[in-house]
Amino acid sequence: MNFAKKALKFWQILRKNWTIKYCLIIRNDSTHRDSFSLRLSPKNIFITVTTSAIILIVLTAMLIAFTPLRVYVPGYTNPDEYRQYKKAAKRVDSVELVLAKNQQYYDNLARILNDKVMPAELEQEVPELNIAQESKLSANPSPSELKVREMSSQLTARPTAPSTSPAVAINKKAHIESLFLITPTEGTIISYYNVPNNQYGIDIQNRYNTLINSVANGIVIYSGYDVVDGNVIIVQHHDNVISIYKHNSLLLKNKGAQVEAGEPIAQMGNSGITDKGVHLHFEIWHNGFPLNPLDYLTLK
């Protein structure tokens, strides 16, 4: 109670003397002359002190935020560390994108190699493409259709389990001495087979809509669009060999179509995610492992 009364009394005195001016005089004691004088009031003192404090706080904050002194404040990092953190963050983002792309690629390939495309699916009707007019399999198949179904069952049989021995390099696990293929298209090779760099085939560059041919007799087991690889068509051949054609502008064959060596199946383009322009990305796989296409064909 006494404290409240004292505080109230102090406030009343301060309010009463808020604008009363006082004179601050500095006098020489030897000559009794005034060396300095200043008129002050409680109001002026309060405004001066408050303004000075605000300016001091702002200057201190700017000094810490915009000068190297900030590295001495807990929570701040020096410029070198900040650059390293930023560079590491970019690398992590790049690695995540590459891993996601590779995972999607492997999932799509595994879905095909693991016999997800069953012969029963090949017997169903598929949507017709604008250019390729493939005949539909009827409910009462003719002897010729029965023969095609039998060939489809043989070609789309589950590939044998590949060897996973780490002592053998991936490009040595798959090799077929008697495999002969024709050239899928004409053009210039701009990227070569390189497994360590995740390049499982070759890239052939040419004009837009250049025809792309099947490299051997077989059955189309996939014909569709992929976000990363664009318009993709995959052909199953004998001896568990498949050929993959990516980044096409247009697909000329449906899933389930029987194709012969040299028969057009797509047109060259740059669909999907690619920075190589108009080209064909061509791959050959055997028993779940990639082959170097240039070991089995020669480009003109």
C-alpha cells in the first residue's frame, strides 16, 4: 500500500514538473565564469534518452546483420559455411531427383521384365492410334489369331532370373554371341553406352519424325507415355531379349502387335524430359541386364 502511494506521489510530482525547465550550468571555480549552460526539462531528457536508445539499437542490429561481426553471434554461420551448406543442399536435391528418375526407370523396366504384361492382356482390345491401325483380337479367334496368341505366349514368357554376383561386371553378365539386329534408325550417335553413368543404351540424333524400325521380329509388350522418357515402345524378341525405344514423337504400334525386323514402329522426337533435342534413346536388355547395342548392330 505504501509503495502504491509513493508511486502515485512520484507520478504527480513528475507530471507537475514535466515541462518545467532547469538550467544546467558548468562554472569555472577559479574565475567563477560560466563555461557551459544548458536548459533541460524532464520531457526533453526523456525524449533525448529514448531517441538515443532507439538509434543505438538500430545501429547495433545493422552492425550485426550486415558486417562480418555477425559470425560471433550464436546462431549465425560464417560466409564460407553458408556457401558450403547451400552447395550441399543443391547436391542433395540433385541426387534426390536422379534417384527418383532412376527408381521410376527401374520400376517400369521391372514391371515388364517380371511378366506384368501377361498373354491374357495381349488378347484384350487396346485403344487405336491415329496412324497405326492394328487388327483387334476377336472373341472367336481364327486359326491365324490362335497362332499369334501362341507366339505371344512364347515371346512374353518370364525371363530367367539374372545372376547377381557382385564379382561380375554388369556389362559382362549379358552377352549373346548369336544376336544379330538391324539398325533401328538412321542418324548420328550423340551418346554412347556407359553403365557407370546410367547410360544403358545409345542416343541417335536425326530429323523430327524420322522413322524408327524394330530391330528384330517380336511382339510389342508396351506402347505408351512416360513422364520422364516420353513416348516409349518396347518389343519382346526371342531368347528373352527386349528392345526399348524412347522419346518418340509418335508411336505407330499398339501393345500386342506383332512386328517384323525393319518394320516402322515409331517416329523420332523429343518427348519426355530430355536436353538432347530430337533423338532416339535405344536400349537392348537380355535376362534383366543391358547390352551394348553397338556390339550387335552397325549404324550407317
